[in-house]
Amino acid sequence: MRAVLDTSVLVAAIRSKRGASRELLRMVLDEELKPLVSVPLVLEYEAVLTRSEHLIVSVFDTITILGIVKTFCTLGEPVHIANRLRPQLVDPDDEFVLETAYHGKAEAIITLNTRDFLVAARRFGISALLPGEALERMKRR
């Protein structure tokens, strides 16, 4: 599946040892899923995942988190955002996620905030899926 993992999914993955978000992270690290990544998305991953409130409840330290982000850069498919689509979303801080999906020809944006992406993503033929929905869709292939 061609997909962008929203930062909310990675936050959930580092904060919990179980669940669909953690399974998606494992799939990326085991090279079973190749996420679409862009420079703005990777910068957000790094900034958000290394926040103290996430590190405190996760089993990871900053070095490990930065290693995970680096792995996304290495294993992910780079997407160049040729032009902006803005404004499309209620939250302007999520626009680059949609732009990464659009320019990367993603089938889906995997997010815990489907409501934020649903209408705009559909406009471009992209699904907004919860992590569990994405895993189910991948199993059916």
C-alpha cells in the first residue's frame, strides 16, 4: 500500500507496545511497509517524537527515536512536494501530510485523526484510514 503515516500514528507507536500503530511501525522497520516521506514530514516526526512528554511514557530514548526517524528516511520512498495544495484542511499544520500523500500518489493517509483528513483526502482520491483499517486493507491484498 502506498501510504503516508501521520505523526499521530508514530506517537501512538512509541507510547504503546501493542496496537495497530505499533504494528505499522514494526512493518516499516522490518521493511514490510515502505512509507512515503517528505522533508517537512520527517522534520515533524523528529520534532514531535522527541518531545519529553512522549519520551517519558515510551520505552525509547532520544537517540533511538532519531534512529527510527533516520530509518524512515532510509527505507521510505522520498516524495518531492512540487507545489502546495493549500488551503485544504482545517488544521494548517497538517497540510504537508496531505501534500506528501498527493505528490507521492498515496492510496492512503494513515492517521488517528481521520476526521481532519477525510474530506480533503477524498477530493484527491486518497483514503484517510485508522491504523487498524490500514492493516485490514493490507491483509486483504
